[in-house]
Amino acid sequence: MTYSADMSLTEPTIIGALSPSRAGDFMTCPLLYRFRVIDRLPEPPSPAAVRGTVVHSVLERLYDLPAPARTVAAALDLLEPQWNRLLAEEPAYGEMFAGEEEQAAWLAQARAMLQRYFTLEDPSRLEPAERELYVEAVLDSGLMLRGYIDRLDVAPTGEVRVVDYKTGSAPGPSFEAKALFQMKFYALVLWRLRGSVPRLLQLMYLGGGGEILRYAPDEADLRATERKVQALWQAIERALDTGEWVARPSRLCDWCNYKELCPEFGGTPPPLPERQPGDTVRRTRRVPRAATDEI
């Protein structure tokens, strides 16, 4: 926090903004981050991602019902209306499927995930404090951290649990740290906003056999996460300054929508935009928060 000439508190200059998704993109592959954030290249809708959106929507609305009514049948009844609502908003999602049979199989997988959710916890015994909560906090450096938390549970004693639904399968032990980074990111934002460390971070995996990954952070964890986020932003700024966005090949390349543009596969990236998104927020002068881009 800084002070004005009359010694009143002023907010720090915002130099940019970062979400856990975009931070994850850069850690996975800086060139992927460039394609998504700097070039803003369109991507076709992913059936897996859209299914995740629908399942999240159902679980959010499930808690609108009275506790005794939060049953498996009620969740399944919400599925098709939520899919139809999303389809009305984005008709292109209907083009993901070769035919009705393929769409029916996709919906069946979503039903299985909702049923699996009820094997992991009993929603009739919960009253979330927040759902789909947007949070943002500005670090002393001026970097804004922001994102949406699926669910926030607050105990009568005030202890906070951060919950995130995942529609994939639980990661193996070697990938747990990467999975928890998103949750520590949210915990850091809440700590900076509210001054207290969340008691528990909970990832609920609805794919595969269903599994819950829990982690209890402390201040040391969140300080380390803040250092990591700051280092990521510095690396992003170096790439912005040099124009060098390195490709980082991995098994994930097989699912990348930009493979044809990647030098690792014989492609050529498009020319960088003359005015990159977020340039204005990287300078030292104050700009409205609405002008910041997620870079």
C-alpha cells in the first residue's frame, strides 16, 4: 500500500492481472500463454471443458434447493435444463457432436459425474457461504490476482474451506503439486483480502472413481506461492519485452489447438500484435482496473 501527498492511503498501481488458469498456461508452455492471451486466437469448444461447465452449473444450482431436496434425482433433473440454457447462449456448442447419439453419450458421462459427487459428500448437510465467488487482490508489487472459487464453506467457528470441483480424474502423486497450485493461488487471494489463511483446500475429482484431495495450507505455503506468482509474472514481462515465447513440448501437445502454429511441429506463429493486450497496465501510471487484461 502506498500513500498520497497528503498521507492518505492509495491503492497500488496495477501493473497487470493473473488468474490461476493463465498462470497454469504459462507454466505449461509460454507459447500457449502467448496464443491465448497475447494473440487471443480462437479455440474450438472442447466437449470435456463444456461438460465441466454444465456440471459446475448443476452443482451451483443444487444448493438453491432446500437441504432435504438436494438428492441425486434433483441433480440429474437439473442437468438437461442447464445444458439447454448453455446451448441457447452458445449455439456453437451443438456443433461439437457428430449426431444425437454422441451428444447422448456425452450427457451420460455428465450424469455419471453428478452421481459420483454424491458418493464424496452429502450436500443436504452443507450450507455453502459462497458459490462461484469472484475474488481479486492486488499484491504490493501491483500485480492483481483474480479468479472464481467454486465454493466457500465457513464453519460456525469461522474456519474457511475452499472447494473446487474437477470433472477429470485425480492426478497421480507426481502431479498433485501442480493441481494444488490453483488452490493455493485462491488461498493467497483470500489471505490478502481477509487477513486469515483458509483452514482447508479441497479438490473434488468427479471423473474416474471419484476422489477428494485435501490440503491444509499455512502462511509459509502462501508466502511461497506469492513468490512463485511474482516470479511467473516477471518471466511473462521478460517475454513481453523480448517477444520470445518459448514452446515447451510435452504430452499435452497432442491436445493443443495451436499445434499447427507451433515451431516444434513445423508451424509458424502469427506476427505479434503491434499493441499487446495489457500494455497500458504495465506502465507506472494509474489506470482504471477495468482496463487491465489477464496477462
